[in-house]
Amino acid sequence: MVILFDQYNMPDNVYELIFATSQQVIVAKLLIEEIKQHDGEMGKTEMSMFATTLHDGVEIESPKEMPIPIKRKEKISYNKRQFYDRILTPMKSMGMIQYDMYKKTYKISEQFNKNLMKVGLMWLQEIRKPPFPFTIEK
């Protein structure tokens, strides 16, 4: 997944930075909130039930402090396969969610933060390298 952002127009939350559509933002936020409600860890069965619930459609009401673009009451549905392909898999790939193959559970992970710090360090190393001598032929 590629994250492109405008440093002068940074969104208010991380989900809007990562996901392209408002529906994806809502579903990703709902996923993290669901994992938090399960003490930070969900099994495969619970994840499948969450995806099925989204697939069937669910009416949600947003508290005012929740930083996602939901109107007062809104019915949302999200295709189960697209949930795995466009939400869960990218979040796992970026280190936002970790899957434990032995326990067969999904956890919220801090690896995303560590990865972004690593990117920042890579950039600092790049700008501190001496210039590469080359010539442009005309």
C-alpha cells in the first residue's frame, strides 16, 4: 500500500490519511473500536462475525467526539470480501494490526508507528549521503 499525503493539508485522523474513501475510514475505525472492545485481541471467528455483520449491514450512531465522518444515525454495509482485501489486509501489512498464527488472533499493534519512524530515519540517511558524482551527456 502506498500512502500519499499533503503536508499542508493533513487530515485530523490517521484513517483519513491511509484510506481513500470515507466508507473505508468508517469501517477501519469500527474495526479498531471492535478490537478494543475485545480487550485488544480478537479471534478469527470473532473477526469473521464482525465482517459478516458489516456485510449484512448495521446501523451505527456516532458520538460527537468520534473523529469519523458519520451522520447522527447511519446504516453502513461493507462487502465481506472487500473488508478483508481493502481494510484488514492493508492494516496488517502496514503493522496496524498483528495476526498471531499460533493463537489465531488479531491484535492492535504499535508496529505501524515503528515503521513510520524507520521511514523517517531512512529519509534522514538519504539526505545526509554525499552527492553522487555523475555527468549528463548532451
